[in-house]
Amino acid sequence: MECILCPRHCPVDRQAGERGFCGMTEEVLVARVAPHYWEEPCISGTSGSGTVFFSGCNLRCVYCQNRVIAAGRLGRRMSVPQLAEAFMSLQRQGCHNINLVTPSHFVPQIARALRLAKLTIPVVYNTSSYECVETLRLLDGLVDIYLADFKYMDKERAKRYSHAEDYSETAKLALEEMVRQTRSAVYEKDGRVIPDATEYPDGALMKRGVIVRHLLLPDGVEEAKQVLRYLYETYGDVIAISIMNQYTPLPYVAAYHELNRQVTEEEYEEVVEFALELGIGHGFLQEGQAASESFIPEFTE
């Protein structure tokens, strides 16, 4: 058997309890179900984004802030009906959306749960973008918003930090499918729907569309510029671009000396200025210093 849900195509039978790179069997493991208030403002709004953090990961970046769940060490088992009920619980709590965090390796179960749940709020697919197009197509019509990373253009950095030399080419194809499914952004503000938006209306909530995040890494200014140029030249303002400065050098990156520091204000400002020079107008910036450990959610057994 071979698991074909992600680009790694691990030679394992997850139905039989075998584990591949993501560390998960077919059994859904969920580390956290709770409102989350630190996404982009059009996602978190005032009542929070209803996040469901799935255990395991098909990328496992060396600097991951959610390392404890990426390694699959925490979480509780959920059946498809239980997962659907978790979605409904977040909706009843008044969350603006259902936010599926690191969901790639559980897409078939998630799709069944979404069909079972009676949701009236958008569904957000929060992904590293290391995805198979065929897997994303299982979500066509079920996901409203793709909250997608674009981490690297450089193959060597992708291999060193995320064990995925093919990250860039894979993410490009995945992003193309995400945009095909959602088309241009739709926001809602004060009960008024704003379709085909090419900029973020202050205070609005996203109802459909794609946000692409780039986390600036130490010594990553030139790569960030390559990513931004590719995104803007390919998609213009059809997608929103989020430039993030919250990289946190946690203790386990000590072996990667170049990562063992925060991003400087000068580095971040240079990337922002480049984005403005390109003409990017539909996006999000982070104010203040790089994030501290307080941005990392609490995960429990």
C-alpha cells in the first residue's frame, strides 16, 4: 500500500495502523479545538477563528512553533461524527469560521465530517501548501478560504529546514488549485457582501478567497522578495498576501546557527518596502516585534 494524500507518497498502509512521515495512522488525532484570536484580522475578527489543530504533519519544519503536535505526541482520537460535532461546537460558540490547521493527512475524514456538519460559517483550510492537487480536489465545494503558506523558493533551504526539496514546485501547483476553487476574494462588512475584492476592507471578514502567508526567516530577505514577486506577478491582487515577522527561535533550532535569532526590524522593513514597490495592495503586515512564545497555543493530552 501507499499513502497518496501528500507529495511524500509514503509506502505505508495507514488503514492497517502503519505510519509514514506525518506520523499518523488513519485514525484522526486532534490536539486542540478552541477559538483562536491571532490569525489575520479578516479571519479572527472579534469572536475568534474556530481552530481545530490536527496532530502530525507532512512537513515538520525544524523551527516549527507547534512542534509538540507536529510530531504527533499529543491529541485525542476523534471519529468522523465527533469531528463534525467539534465543528458545530465552535459554530455555536460564535466563531467566525472553522479553521482546519495542518489537515493534509486527514482530508478524506475531514471531507466526510464537513458534509455531516450543518455549518453556516466559512471553512478555512490552514496549510503549509505542501499538498497534492488531487487531495485538494476532494475539498472542492467544502472549503471557502485557503490560508496557505508559501515558505521557500530555494530548494536547498526547503530541504534543510523542511525536508522537502520539491517544496516550491509543489506549492505552486497547490496554490493554483486553491485559487481555481475559490476565485477572487469575497469579504463581508456590516452585513454587506463585497465580492471580487482586490484589497482588504478594514474591519471586514473574509467569506471566500485565498490568503498566502510568507514567514520571514533570519537571513531570508532575498528569498522573501522572490516569493512575493512570484505571487504578485502570477496572481496580482486576486489573492491576499500576508508578510509575517513572528518567527521565534525556540531552543531546538540551536543547531541551525543561522536560525538562532529573531528577524530584525530592518529585515522586515526591507521586505515590506519591496512589496509596496511591487504594487501589492491586497494584504496584511504585522506590527511590532517578532512574536514571543506567548503566541504558541497551549496543547493538552
